[in-house]
Amino acid sequence: MLNIAVKAARRAGNLIYRSTDKIDHLTVTKKSHADFVTEVDRAAEQVIMQTLLEAYPDHAILAEESGTHGESEYVWIIDPLDGTTNFLHGFPQFAVSIALQHKGILTQAVIYDPVRNELFTATRGRGAFLNDKRIRVTKRLHMADALIGTGFPYSNFQHLDAYLAILRDVMQQSSGLRRPGSAALDLAWMAAGRYDGFFETGLKPWDIAAGCLLITEAGGMVSDLAGNQNHLKSGHICTGNPDIHTHLLKIITPHLSAGLKG
């Protein structure tokens, strides 16, 4: 199953990469404020779905652009192009994200960065890898030494005040903050030790499913902002190596409004 997911991700990634010199000619649709979809998103999604369903015609799919397809205890969760706004601006930070959930448990994960040709993979119980090399989260102990990733709210500003309060405190207590603009890649980088922690609000299952498995298989912790396991449903996520995850939660939880606790 992982090999099929890798095949699908590479096919979609190659399609996306070939389109980077045609950005000015793409058809772009606005889904909501600062949330865009292009013909490349849709074409990449179709390539992924075709590849997966050729191998597993009875499996179900949850895809960002086309929604839910079929019913099965196996569900593929797909983001064909995470970081569309970056892609449209020629900002080289976007990725393909594919995860498999079996009976509600994440079992396979692939995140592919076509610009850097970096392939992040994980199978439950077998570790996480970058281009076939084992990856682990960092071992930093203190927030003062930690580099933290985040994502700014971009279409739903309901919790903006709480987010800005969290951002202020993390900024003051960490060694730095980064916001490149692709949650899937952020989580993959967290698993690979490029961040010590990461938090964001208002994400969707296809943004984070693959990254969550990568991080746990790399020895990291994943939760919602209250420290519970509701992140796939709520879209509010906090991750880190075991020590930094704990420190982040201590900073975040005092600022949580009711809508961010779930």
C-alpha cells in the first residue's frame, strides 16, 4: 500500500512540477478568502485517485477538491497540492500529501516535495523515512533553544485574537518562528528534525493526516491544542518532540477559547 501511495504521489508531483513554468496561464478559482484551487490541483487529484483505485478499487477516498468517494474501512486522505497559494506565486514550498486510514487509524503516509525531490514516508510501527533514510524528531529540551513552525490563519479569523496571543508568547520564549505556508511540509519537516515544534489552527484532515503519522513514527508527539487526540476532527494541532510538545502546550492552553479546546 505504501508503494502504491508513493507511485501516486510521484505522478502527481511530476505533473505539478511541470506546471510551475505555466503559472500565469492557469485557471484559478477562489473557494473562499485566500483559499484558491487551480486546474493543477484538480488534475493532480485525479492522477492520485486513478492510481489508488486501480490498485484498490474497493477503498474509499477523502480528497480536498472532490470530497468523499465510496465507503470502506480503508480511507485514503488526499491533498493533491498543499500550498496552492505558494504555488501560484512561484514560492517553492508545496507538496503532495497522501495518508491511509484503516478503521479510523492512520497506517500509511506519504508527503512528496516535487521541487526538492524529497519523499517522506511512514508505515505504522515501522518508522519514518526521508528518501529511504530513517528520520527522527529533535532532542532539544528547552523552548529557548527551539525553532517552532506555525501557520497563520488565512480564511477563518474566528480565533485570531487567541492565535496572536499564542504567537506572541511563543515568539518570546523560543529561538525563532517560521511560517513557510504548507502545513503538510511543515509536519514532514517536523518529523525530519527541521523544527522542534509546530502548531496551527483551522486545518483540514487532508492537510495533516500524513504528517501526523510521520511525526509519531519519528518519535514525536501530536495532539490538539488542549493536549487531546482530537486534532484530525478539530483541525487545531500541536506537535513537537516530547519535551517541546509539553512546553508548547503550557504556552498555548491558557489562551484557548472554547472553540480551540475541542
